[in-house]
Amino acid sequence: MKKSILFLLIGFLVISFYSCYYDKADLLYPTGAAVSCDTSTVISYSQKVVPLLKNQCYGCHTPTGGSGGINMGTYATDKAIAVNGKLYGSISHAAGFIPMPQGTSKMTTCQLAAIKKWIDGGALNN
């Protein structure tokens, strides 16, 4: 009796172990952003940069009293932190900057490249 219970318990553990596994969803199901990362053309503030900042930054950094004293959400405020280096330093997790966005993963390489291209192009309001 004890052997059969032990056998069933071991069998259950073996089946349970093999039925669970861990896959990284982003590797199995890549998003379109990772597949089509084109930063060879001029990066549009309104079409490319604002959606990224809205998704990653504007939730905490509002135009009227942003977290940490960093206001974002208008072209003027976004350009100001882009030009002074705080935007890219923070989102790229550079030394001497507070890594942003806090509490979540770093932006993708493509997202960082798009923002960097916009900044390097003069942070235009286009």
C-alpha cells in the first residue's frame, strides 16, 4: 500500500514537472516593432516620439507637476529635456541618470534608436 502511494506521488510529481515550462513570449511571438525597426528616415515627433513617450513616460511625468520635477507632455517640455540630455540619459540607463521608466523594463533598442535619431536631428516639432 505504501509503495503504491509513493509510486503515484512520484508519478504525479514527474508529470507535473514536465507539463510546466517557461517560454519568453517576446521570443516566441515577436511584435511588429522588433521586426520593422527602421530609423533611416527622419523621425516624426508627433507620429513616432509622442506615442513612445505617452506609453512610457507621460503617465508619471505630466505637464503640470510631473514626478521628480520632470514635466512632459507638450512639445516644449519634451524638447527641453531632450536638448539638455536628460531624456536620452534616463531612458538609455546611462551612468549618472535615474533609469527610466521606473518599475518597468528598459525601452527596446528600436525605441531608443528612434528617440536618439529625433534628438540628434534637432528635436523638431514635426
